[in-house]
Amino acid sequence: MGIIDDHDAKFIRRMVSYAKRLQNREFYKQMDDLVSVGLRRYQDKFSINQENSSIV
């Protein structure tokens, strides 16, 4: 039994792999675009309800 179990080791390997991929300019741009689109959709969907709310 080690300090890091199999689930944690797989998680770490995925994170290292993702970090390496982010070094690729095109992959980074695609991830940035995906996050931007997601944030805009979230804002469009939920900002209308907050504008009409009395909660601060």
C-alpha cells in the first residue's frame, strides 16, 4: 500500500498529460475558446435572472 492509490496516480498522469498538451499553442487556443464560449453561455443564461432579482 503506497501513499498514492491507483485512482490518484491516474489523476496525476492525466493532469501531467493535460499540462503538456497546453504547451501546444493550437491546443491552448482551442481550450481557451471553449472556456470563453462556456462562460458567455453561462452569463447569457443566468444574468437575466439576476438583473430582475432583489437579492444583492
